[in-house]
Amino acid sequence: MKSRLNTEKKVFRDMVVLYCKKNHTVNSPCEECKKIIDYGFKKIEICPYGESKPFCSKCSIHCYENNIQKKVKEIMRYSGPRIIFYHPITSLKHLISSIFKS
């Protein structure tokens, strides 16, 4: 079974790639988005909450730098409503997980 952190990384990457394909380049992820993915993965890995970490949007610790946090919010706002059409099973699992984690 995949760990919760690996699942969160997959969802994060899928959302950034979707955003990039629709807003930057067809050959996604572009260099800027690769850096965002790498940064997000690093932050997920070192989260002090570990496997029980909340979703970043509901976390009391904001560990992203301000400029990256703004970009990630923009990406999530764009990709959030659209991701279900591209990755329906992953999206549903993420939604269910968010409901039971609240």
C-alpha cells in the first residue's frame, strides 16, 4: 500500500503538470514547474507531522516561501476543479481523504 505522503506527492505533481500543460507548455512540466514540484516534494518529506500531516491548505504551519506559496495557490485554484477529469480515481481518493481528515 502506498503511504499517504506518496499519495499526496502524486496528487501535487498531477495538479502542477495539469496547470503547466494548460498554461505554459505542452511538454510539461516546464523548468519552473519542475522546480515547484521538487520544492513541494521536499516540503512534504520534511513535514513535522509525517504520515499524519494535514493538507497544506488546512495546516497551521506554513512552510512554503511566500512567492512559492502564492504560485502553488494559483496552481491549486486552476487544477482543483479540473483534475477530476484527468485523474478521477486519484481525485476521488484525495477528496474522501480530505473529508475524513477534517
